Amino acid sequence: MPIEPSDEEERYFQAVEAETRKKLRDSLERNAKQLEEHAKIAGAVGTEDHSLAERIKELGFDGESAAVFDLLPLVHVAWADGTVQKGERAAILKILEARGIQPHTQPFLTIESLLEEKPSDAFMHQSLELLREVVKSTGGRADEIVDLCIKVAAASGGFLGVGRRIGDEEKDLIAEISVQLGNDAASKVAKTIGE
């Protein structure tokens, strides 16, 4: 013969069920917010690949800061010789301005922070790997990215504007970036800096 639960036991089971339902609602809400963030990142980098957007998020970018994700090679080039020169920093900030990215915004602060202290090799490697996938999935802009890299590298070269405009470290890194980004980018480098 089944035993009826006491009022106290009934309240306990109701409380446990209520807590379980709350955890389920919270989990559903977290998942929805994650999907929304992935959609924002995917939109910012121009892809429909949400798994790629998730990996970009894992690298530290959100829907707002992902607007500068394709500019990370410029940061790589600026750090190629171990320091960011004034001209390189100014060139990158001018590119941000041309894109309508205002000072004190998340995308602007993201680039500024990467110019302030050299990112780790792991960050540099992973960001370039992900950018290659973005370029591949969207089908474009690799040559534009390399062109901007060349402009940043040229911004620091020479003494008082005389001499080699792009150093060997920058040339090597731009060539490496262009290989990662594909044929259009490699062609741009070959035509522009003779690699």
C-alpha cells in the first residue's frame, strides 16, 4: 500500500522541482544569448558560419569588437620588429577612423590594447588561422587586408622618409600572412613588395 507524502515532503519536492525548472529556464536563456552573440560576431565578420563565430568569441571577441577582427594582421605587422613605431600606430588608427570606428568604443579599445602590449604568439597564430577561415568562407578581401598591412609596414620604414620603406621582418611577415589568406593576397604581395 503506497504511503502518502507528508505536507513537508510535498513542499520539499515542489521546491526541488521549482529549482529544476528555474535551472532549465536559465540554461535556455544562456544558450539563447550565446546564439545571439554568435550571430552578431558572424555578422560583424561577414560569415554565416556560427561555429567559426563561436571560435572567434573564444579568442575574446564579441559582436562589437569583431568589427576589427580582419585588422588583426595589421597588429601582427606593427609588432614584426618587436616594437610598434609611432607611424605604424598612427596608420592603424587612421584606418580605424576611415572605417568609422570611434575612439573609446570597444573595437577601438581592442586595437589600442593590442598595440600597447604585444599579444602572445598563440593569440597571433590563432587569430590568423581564424581570419583565414573567415576569408575563405566569405570569399573576399584578402588582398585588401594585405594592402593595409603593406601600408602599415611602410609607415615606419626609412629614416626621415629616406631608405627602405618596409623592413625585412615586415616583408617576411606580410608574405606569411598572404600565404595564409590565399592566392589573391599572395599575388598582391608579389606585385607590391616583390616577394
